Amino acid sequence: MTIGRHSAAELDPALDDYQLAAGLVKEAGKLALLMRMGGLQSERKTSVSDVVTAADHAAEAYVLAQLRRCRPDDGILGEEGTSITGTSGRTWVIDPVDGTYNFLHGSTYWCSAIALKDSNDVLLGAIFQPEEDKLWLGGRDRPATLNGEALTVFTDDGGKRNATAVAELGAATYIHPTWLMDPMCAMPWHAAATSAASLRMLGSGSCDLGRVADGQLGCWFQHSCPEWDWLPGKAIVAAAGGSVDTVTVNGLEWFMAGGATAVRQLRAALQSASVA
């Protein structure tokens, strides 16, 4: 199919869900990259760092069209406004460009991501980082992979990463500067941040979570994540043998991923700042 001057592949409905998810994020990511190369303008959503471009909309439109053709009974939820209730009990959750601020400013640290969920939990996730040609894929019934290679950081050597303390690990996180002015958010974030060996704030939660799954990042935490920022990476980290968790502190929901010990310790650190 052609969107403006850019073409993206029509996908085969006979593909299984994992193959379809992989094809969707690869084509959406490549489409967004081609559009950026041609020049883009952005629109502010909620702040100067929360922006959307025509590439976000075009990539989501592409995924929507393919899913309506390939999985017509499934629901679809997209960051840029898609909301379709299906009849199958399953819903695809789309983040066409995660890390739009990075994307707009020429960084390679952005991706296209998608998850499939049912009424119980996420079933699978796919994350594609076009400029580094990295495809993370995994889910409930398929171990996590990076470009087809099994991810074993949580399973090799008896799962030593699962026993590593957060104080020995680098933690990826994100918090908008305005939230640091709210003590109810800043205190839990500070408690978790200071429990780690080092911090990374790179600007794409799905890219971060893929790297937790493959071992490049030790663990990850963030508050108030919408489903499209959480479910693709959650599925992949869990499929890699890692741990995922959420906890509510001072009225905000916090999301965590990493080894079992690190996630447990992040949860305890966040809860230590509860004022309720």
C-alpha cells in the first residue's frame, strides 16, 4: 500500500500472530524513517517534549489498515487515536513511533512497537528499532529473541541476572521534569533512582525494555505508562525470563522490569516513599 509518496508492504493474513507483529513493526518503522528523511513538521501534544509528527499518524494508519485486513475480528488501540472494539476478545496495541522527540531530532533511539493482549494479559510483543535494525519479539508461548537469536541473559548460568541486586545494576527510567516538582511523584522516583548503580534516561520505553530483555540495561522503572508504552516490552522481558511488576504509590502506578531481585527491590524502594 502507498501512503503519500511512501510504500509499505501488504502483509499476508495467513501469517501467524508473531510473524504478523514482526512484519507490522518493521514496515511501520521503515515508513516512519522514510518520511523523516523527506522532512517532517511536528505538533505539540502536552509539552515541548511530547510531540507528534505526520510519520506517527502514517505509521499507525498503515498498521490499522493491515490489521483490519489480516485480523478483522480483533480490537485495535493506537497511541494516535485508533480505538476499535473487536469481537474476538483480543486487542492489538500500537505505538507507531515510540520516542518521537528522539525521532524528530535525529536520534536513532526510537522504535515502532506493538502488543497483542486478551482479557487476562498481554500475549506477545514486537519492537523494531529501524536505524539499528533490531527486532525484539516474544510472548506467552514463544521465547524472546533479538533478530531471531534467543535471549538468555535471565536463563544462562542458573539465571544469575535474576539474583543481581539493583545496587549492582544500571537502571533505565524516564520522568518528565514537571513531575519532579510534585513530591508525591518525585519522592518515589528518587528512592528508586538512588537504589541503582547508575541511571540512563534515553527517551524510548520500548527501546529500553528490549535492552532489559537482552541484557544491555539492568532494569527499568517508570510511572503512568499507557498500554502502548508498556505491553510490548512487558511481553518481551517476561518471555526472556525476566520479571515485570506494577505498584501504586501516592496515587501513581509505577511499572518495573528486570531480574526478579532488582524488580523486588525497586518495588520496595518506591513503596518506601509512600505517604498514604
